[in-house]
Amino acid sequence: MCRTEKKQIRYLLASELNESDISFLLAKGWRKFGVYFFQPSCPDCSECVPVRVISDEFKPSKSQRRNLKKNRNTDVVFGPLKFSERAFEIYKDHSNQRFSQECDLDEFISGFFSPSAPSLQSEYYLDGELIGLGFLDKGEDCLSSVYFIYDTKFSHLGLGTFSILKEIEHTRSLGLKYYCLGYYVQECQRMSYKNNFRPREHYNWSEDKWEATC
């Protein structure tokens, strides 16, 4: 997560959390995956910065509007977590093509379909075919993006950006203030896309508070 030789991460195992619990932990800089919350605790390093978008103030940029136009035929459905063989196919393809990683079914189910907190998923369809899937947690004041996967045959659609735009829109429609994007590391190119969604706030570890990002 940071450039130190020995990364230090604090873990919290949690189950049966409610929306208030989720919001509290996210507001303190924790990040959730499966049944675990984690938080960087590297000495003298604060490169991993939690960021969140203010949903009701967000306006898409010119390039983001082009992305929306490109995906005008992509249908989006939000609903409860629901496993499918097609979803697993997408996960395997995404893991292999994007990160050269192999995965198995048990890992997929335990990581995404064994919720310890209020959760939902976003589904992306083109001509009736599922081509992308997002996993989110729901707090009392926010939606938090856990992970997004897509069929890499459709990389040209920019589905990663499209999913964030639609999930921010859904956050706003639910009357929630924040869309949480997880950690941002300025020098990590893979995370650079998170800098494109504003206005946003970042968590100041030393001050233990959220601040507006310039």
C-alpha cells in the first residue's frame, strides 16, 4: 500500500454490522473487504489516504460526460448481492487479464457474497449480457465502493469510470452524502483515476479529521 519495505496493516474482524457501524469505521479511515476491515499503520508514513466524493455536489467533467455518452446503451441495475456463474467468469477474466492472478470459486464467494454489513451490488448489461459488476457497502451517510470487475473484452467502454459515475449517481438518489473510493496513493498510477472525481475530501491521519481536497 505504501513504499516502505515492511508494510504494516491493522486488521479488524467484524460481523453483523449495521449502517451506523459502517459509517463510523469508514469515517475513521478503515477499509473493508469481506469480513475484515483494515487500516495502514506504517510508522512515519501516511501515503495511503482515504478519499470520498461529496455526492450532491459532484458534476461530471467533459471527459466523464463523454464516457456516459459512450455507455448510453449500457444498462445499470442496483440490487442485493446475488451470485451467478457469469459473475464468476467475469471475476476470473478480470483477475487474470488485469493482474495476472488466478482465483477460485470459494475465494470469490467468501470475499464478496458473505456480507458482514449492509451490502449491495451494481450490475452492468450490454444487449442483455452482464459485462460488469460492482460491490458496495452501505452506511447511514454513504456508499462505499469495495470492488469492481468487468469483462475485459469491453475495456474500450471505460467501465471503471462509468461504474463510479453511476454509483455516485445512486449514492445521491439514496440521499446519502458521501461516495467512498477507498485509499488513494498519489504516486501509484493505478490509483490516479480517483483524482478525477471532485469535489472530494481526504482523511488527515495526523489530525484525525476529513478535509476538503484542493
